[in-house]
Amino acid sequence: MLAMGGSRGGPGFSLVELLVVLSIIAILASMSVQSYINYTNKAKVASYALPIARACMADVASACSAGSPIPANPVGNSSFPNCQATRTVAVGTVNLSTEENFNCSNDGSLSSGVIKARIVGVGSYSAVCRVSVKPFQCKIEAN
């Protein structure tokens, strides 16, 4: 019969073996924790910032289709109630900004413009709405 581990011939693990296993577990745990933090930050942006950016874009698209004049930067303009520059939500403050000026085409649709919403202090993700797909497309992007 073959004896396992230990200097006394009984089953067991040496201190070095235990330390190696604990080190591997610690490395794996540290990688998992960072992935979890990134996941939760992205989920917060998707839950709180994305709807705000989408609502602002909908206000601008609606103004375009109604033939109303729109400013190049609707953020903070009282004519666009969903385009407040800052808004307090459950996880912090959402800052809304215009990354590209807005324009309407002759047919009453948005032809250009980008809105970005960030939650202050929540990771490196933003909710971005672009006029790349008609009428617009919103998604989560890394900063």
C-alpha cells in the first residue's frame, strides 16, 4: 500500500502544499471579485443611466418629427424635460452630456447627435445613444 503525504506515513498534506493551494485560491478570488465589480457597475449603468439617455434622445427625435427647432445641445434645455444635465437616482448622480451636436434632416428625422450618460463614481461604463441606426441606438460602452 502506498502512503500519501506526511512524514509519519499517514494521509495528509504538508504546510507547503496547503500554502500553494491557498495562494491559487486567493489569485482566483481576486480575479473573480474584479469581474463581479465590473458586472455590477455595468448593470447599474444599464438600469439607471441608459433609460435617462434614451428618454432624452426620444425627446429630441420627437421634436425633430414635429418640425420644432432643436438646439445643437439639448442637455439642460427646458424644452426637453428628459434632458436634465444631472439627475439623482438610487445609486448616485447621473450626468448627461452631448458628445455630438444634434441636427434634423428635411424629412423630420434625426440626422446626427450623440448623448452620453454617466453615473458619478460608478466604474468606467457609460450609456451612449447615437443616431447611427434610425432613429437612434442606445448601448452600454466602456469609457
